[in-house]
Amino acid sequence: MKSQADSLLHVAEGIRKDIQLAYPALEGCLSKDFDRLALYCRTRGLAFFTLDLPNLDSILIDGLETGRLKLQGPVSRRVSCKIRVPRLFSGLWLRVFDKSACLRQDVDVNAIFFLRVLCTLGKKIAAGCSDDRVKSAVRAYHDIEWRLRSPTLDWAGNGRLDDYENSRYRHLGDSCYKPRKIPGFPLQEPLQQEELPLEDELETPLGLYRLLDQVQRVADLIVDDLGLYDPIWFSTSREIESRGIGFRHGTGAVAERIPVHRRSDEWTWSAKLESVFPYEFCGRTAGAVMGIPDTHEPPSRLIAVPKTAKGPRLIASEPASHMWCQQGLLAFFEDRLRSGLGSWFIDLKDQSKSGKLVLQASLDRSLATVDLSDASDRLTCWTVERIFRGNPSVLNALHAARTRYIRDDISYEPGFLLTKKFASQGTAVTFPVQSLVFLCIALGSCLDGEVSVDSIRKLRGRVRVYGDDIIIPVYGYERLIHVMDELQLKVNKAKSFIRGNFRESCGVDGYLGYDVTPVKPKTLVADSPASRQAVIDTSNNLFNKGLFYASDSCSALLPARIKRGLRIVGINDAGSAGLTSFVGGNESHLVSRWNQRLHRTEVRVWSIRDRARKETREGWSTLLVFFASKHNPAKARIVSEYVDSRKTSDGFSWEPSGYLAQPSVGRQGRRSHRVS
């Protein structure tokens, strides 16, 4: 069985063949490079692919942005004092930069792509990081929380948070100088629209206040457009439309560690939840004879999940009842953002629209892509209560569904933390709330003059937000940074691009209008059903990128019996599992039979399937789950049997044959030699 490092080296050898096919003149140089690669792999192991090579990718991206290479970190030794590009893969580097490490006028985009594929091949490998890195991430988490601004409202209380009378007393400009305060009336005097600050005025309190006032005006318009949130009315209207009641259980773990099929039986319903989500209407079904649940509010639980070798991702698992209500709020945001002002800039379920803007921006450089560091951990309740001040119904619901405490069992000294951030990752409403907050900041930073629906509409196709990935016009970048800094949010300038022709957002990397997004597998060791499917997916991704030899090297990591049982699938054969091909499908290599009972030809193929564990459930809680599920007229809603599908298995099964588009004779292409 190959290790991850050996598998990565094997696939890298396939990438070398693809590079050599594109640049035959680099054959000798590439041979030396991959001899060094093998040596580094033996001496450094997996860390070479997960930590060292990604450093070269960071150097490359920074050089594309600034126009000059700055060599630092591991494996960045230059060729010589006269040739100042990295020694490793120097032949490719010299097609992007000249000998003085300056960006060439005639940049070879294919060389950029090959460099990125090589350098990021092991960046996302799911490898556990050291305990020291986990502890360091937790310390940074607490350090960020300690520095956050305390909220104005009582987010730690049990009652309703806000009303329309008090909302006007809060403003994003409260964090800085308050100009022209009127005695006896706490609300600041409105600024004239023509007083928008210039860039050199942003350093002054008055200039910054004007910019924050611009963002506040945009937020009042966007949030008011969401409309009133009444959980009872909203869930009833969804059920009438056969879309479920909106409330539902999440798929992840909960703080109480309750299995999915028992979460409705073990409610805890705090007074804070009851203030907005009455248990009588939101936590049980009509006619159900159920006892009053425990009013204790469990804390959320801090969890470290694998991300990269540099460090874990810290998320929070929420209590079951809070996640139930948060999912109802998520359904509300999804419904409201399909129409109205937000729909022009946000799509919570589709990031491909941002990807198209990335390629356009890399060509004309009119748009900047912005990335944030620790976005959810830095989004404070102070900011949220001001962004949503124009819609107290939504703000009260966010407060009610939010957990106040988080339990940290990872630190050296476990304990409870009363958080000032709005929510950690893992909360169902974190993504839509931060998308809306960052959209308001982006629009407010880019608008000049009057803030109105018409002026916001003019920014369609130029502003796009998906979580913490932001795309805005270049002229609004400096303003955005000032607003983010004032609101204690941090722009990751190393991953934000404005000057060069490189842009990155929502998983798409573009340069001069070309897609240079590398393939970043999470595993290359096919030792389980899920990992075998992951290797097949990686092989297909490499093939779709035109890296045919690398794709073959990746599929060679599969056991021979599994490889022989995979279909060759055409691009248009949607929903079919197997190895993709540009020239149609092929099943001639598979074992076939005639099914006399079904009167059809079948082929024996490898497939992955869930290992079902059924458990019968009953009671009023089962009826509640029934109403929470979406209604499909063509399929019955069966909730009385719980099927645990977390465990997966694989094997061979007989499936119908003859529906794949067969390739023409002589046109099977590179995929034809992948099976035997």
C-alpha cells in the first residue's frame, strides 16, 4: 500500500509527462527537477507536498500580483546570482519571469497552470496537523475573541433584543468620531450625499464616518427589503407550497451528541428561543401530547476538524433545538434572496456566477477579488445589530437562535466562553448573515452619490459576494479595507488581488481570462470506499484539465479489480459514475449478462453505496419530521424508518447497459488504454 507521499510523487510524475508533452525542449531540465523532487520526498516526506511546495505557489501568486518575485521560505533557492528564479522547475519559471525575476510581457499562461498544479498538488491533502498547531489555532481563536468589541444590546439576555423605536439610536459610525451631535437627540444628523470622502480623507474620523454612513444607508435598504420574519407564518406558507415547514435538523453533529433520528425527542427549549420561536408552534405538531421540554440552553461545542497541514478548521456544533430554528432562518434567507435587491449580488447555492466574474476581471482588471481572514470569528454582534437595525424581526430571530456560550474542550484549560462574535462556523445562519453584511460593506464602499435602489442596481455584474469571497470594482478596494478595519474585520491581502492580471474567488483562479485553477486532491490513497471514489474524482478532474498522463497515474492508484470494473463515461452522460472521456462512453471491457427476468442486458460495474442501518421510529416527533421534509409528488415521504447512511461500502453490482454514448471507431482517445 502506497503512502500519501508516494502517491503524490507518482501523480507528479504523470504531470511531468504532460509538461514534457507541451514543452519537449524542457525534457532534460524536467528530469533533473523530478530527481530533486524524489529526493525531497524521501527526506521531508509528506510535509514537502503539504507545506514546502505550497510556499512556491504563494511566491508565484505574489509575483503575478506585484510583477516581481520575492524568494523566501523552503525550496525557493534561486538558480544563480544572475538567474533569480527558483531552481526547482526553473524551466517553467523562466516562461513566466525573466532572469531578473521580473514578470515577462509575453507570459506563458500554460506555464503558470503547470507550476500551480505541481506546487498545490498536496496542499489540501487531509493530513492531521500536530497538537502544537491545533493548540496554536485555539489560542488564536481566543485571542481574536478577547479583542472584539462588546455589543451595545443585551445579547446575553433572554428577552427580545430590539424594537423599531430603539433601532435608530445605533449606527456603524458609533465606532469613530460622531460629528454634529444634536443635544437631546442621540441620532447623528444625516450627512449630505455629496460629502463622500476622498481616499486621503479616510484617515480622518469625519471621512471614515461618512463612509460608514454610506454603508449604513445601504444596509438599511438591503435588510428592509428582506421583509418581516414571522416564523409561524413563514413555515405555514412553505407547507402550503409543499416545501416543508422550513425547520429541520442539520446533517452534522450537535452539541448534545444526539443521533439524528432522536433529536426531536430530546428537546431543550430555552426562554430565549421561546420569545421568538414558540415551542407550541415551532417545536411540536398540533394535537401532540408532549411534556414541556427542559428550558436549559446547552452551550455550543468547539470542534477542530482537519483542514490542511498548517492548521485545523475550528467550528462549533450547535444544540439540536437551536439548529432546528437556525435552519428555519436559513430557509427564510434563501427565499428572500431569490428575489429583490440581494438576488442581484448573492446566490447562496451557486458560486459559479462569481467564477465567471473572476475570469472577466483577470482580463480587464476592472474588478478586484477580496478574501477575508477568520471572517466568521471576527464578525461581531456589535456589527450585526447595526447592519440589521432596519429589520428588528430578523435581528430578534438571529438573537433567539444564537447560542450565547461555547464550550472549549480543546484548550489546555477547558472552559466556557461567552462569545462576542455573532457565530462560529458550523452555525446554519453564519453563511447567509456574513454574506449580507459583507454585501452591504461592498456596496457602500463602491457607491458614489445618492444611495437608492437605482444606484445599487447599477452595480449589478460588478459586485458579487459569496460568504467571505468578495468581488468589487477596483476603485472601492481601499474604501473597503478602511471599513473592514474599523469593524474589526481583516482583509487577507495575500489572497486579495487588485493590481495584476491574477484573480481568485470561489474556487476559480484566472489569469488573462484563462482558467488556471489547479487540482487539489484530499487523498490519493485508495484504502476505503470513500477514498477510492475520491481518487476516481481526482482522476476525472485531472483529465478534464487536459492532464491526461497525470489522470492515468492517478487512476493507476486504484486496485486493478476496481479499475477493470469502471465505465468509460462520456461528458454528456450525466449521472453516470466512471472515468470520463471527451469522445463518448464505452462498456465493451465490462462483464455482461442477459437478465431474463427484466429482459435487458446488464454489465457488472464497481459502485459505492451506503451501508443502511434501519431503525423504526414512531410518535409525535416522527410526525414533526414528516412536516419538516420537502414533499415530492412522485415520491412518498417515509420518515417512520430511519436509515443511517453515514457508513459506506463498495462492491460490484449489475446495472443496465446500452445507455452510454458509444465512441466512434478510432476515436476512443487516451481513455481507451486505461482499462485492461
